[in-house]
Amino acid sequence: MSYQVVLYPEYISFNIESGQTVLEAALNSNINFPNRCQVGACAMCLCKKLEGQVSYHLEPMLTEKEQAQGWVFACQAFAESNLVLTFED
């Protein structure tokens, strides 16, 4: 199963396949997505989810409040629906 990811406000879109993290899908689609460590430690890929659902195989290093606000570690997040993400606060 695949989902569509849209990066707001630029409206850059790419598809994410089952088993891919958001970051993997972006990089495979040649999207310039901030990243460094790709394991959730540096927070370079931190983005905010405006729409959709994600899941994690390992719990992210985010507080419950940050998760409730929509913050996502793209290098660890798997799409469970279409997503709209932003790097803006």
C-alpha cells in the first residue's frame, strides 16, 4: 500500500510505500529533506504533521506533548495514511 505525502507550504508531493519511513521515501524521490543521523537523535528531520497518521516501530524521543502537537521524526515515522507535513512551527 502506498500513501501520498505533501510538504506544505511548497506543495511538494511524493509517494511513500509500505515499510518505508517518511525520510526514506523523500530521499528516494529526490526531495531535499533535512536529515543527518537518520536514527532520530539529531532532530534534523523533525517536522510537524498537519494531517494524517504515522506510527513508529520504536518510540520516538518526543514527549507526549510534542506528539500531541503533531511533531514527527521523519526518519522513524511510517505513514498510516496520506500526510501533510511542514517544517514551519
